[in-house]
Amino acid sequence: KELVLANKTLTTEQAILKKIVKHEETILAEGAVSINTQFLSCNDHSFSMDMINGMDITGRHGLVLSVGKEYYELKVPANAVKFLLYYRAYKSANK
């Protein structure tokens, strides 16, 4: 599985990254999103793939991620499932 992901980067042109604290959302970044075996990035905000504890779908175009004890929502105009599947394949290959 690692070989399948090794040279693959998924991208989408426009997304919104929000931090969620006690049901309040704060926009952190807007712009292109990419995910690869190193990082999940939105504009100038990046998360190491190893630091992301969990990821799940919310709605049709949203992802919720946990990083440490913090939560974020990533809204993508494209199908969010492909980002979730990439994350799950990465975690499965790197247990």
C-alpha cells in the first residue's frame, strides 16, 4: 500500500480550513488543498500525516480531523471521500 501512495498527491483548488473550539469555528486558511504521505496542507497551514489522529466525513464536502486534542474542519468543493480514503490507506500502511 505504501508504494501505491508514495508518489501520489491529491489536490483540489479551493477549500476552507476551520479550527473548531467548543462548537465555534474560526477560519484558518482558504485555498488549495493537497494530501500526500508527508502532509495535509491548506494554503499556508500544514499538518504532518503522523500527527493527524483521526479523520471522518461530515456532510457531502467536509472532513473533520483531530490533531492532538484539537479539531479542524476542511470543506472541499470536490468529493471529500477521496481525501478520507487516502488518509485511511496511509494509516493502514503505516501502523
